[in-house]
Amino acid sequence: MHPSHTDDTLLQELGLRLSRYRIEAGFTQAELAYEAGISKRTLERMEAGSSTQLSSLVRVLRALALVDHLDALIPDTVPSPMKELMGTEHVRKRASRKKSPTPLGPWTWGDES
């Protein structure tokens, strides 16, 4: 998959891959839906590339024994080597914007009259 693909294209490809894994595992849509604890219609929508809940995807991946592959989808973050050496590595809980200088206008000494 290429990063420039649209969301719809990526969802369709994901659905196609799920369908192939389901067939290779020997499941019908009804059987996999039952094993995953979701409705058959939800699985049909997923395989067709429609948007569904993330929890449904996780359930299907679990039923297909593909949960271990989630690390490839979203790998764990790697600590900065410098911060690790300095012992200052900590887990961030939120993102922040870089502070940009506020435009104050031209600089003056303040003694102009």
C-alpha cells in the first residue's frame, strides 16, 4: 500500500486482505462473524471496505489469529538513544506545539519619545 492512497482505497484493500485470510482459514463469513462476536453484516461491510468500529476489526483479527501482526501496523515507539544514555527518557502523555516567537513588532530601546 502506498501512503498516497485515499482512505477509501486503503479500506478496500484492508477488506480484501481480511477476506483472503478468512477464506484461507476456511471460514465462511457467518462462521468468522460468530467466532469474532460480531454480526455477519458487520463483517460483510468490513470486507467491502466500509468503515466499521475499530473494536470489530480487533475481534476479527483475534479470530483469525492475526492480533500479533498489530505491531507491524503500529510499531511501539523507540526511545531516543541520547535520552536513554542520559537517563532522561520519560513517557510523554500529550503532544505540545513548538513555541513560536510572538510577533511584537519592531524592537526598540524604549527611550524614544
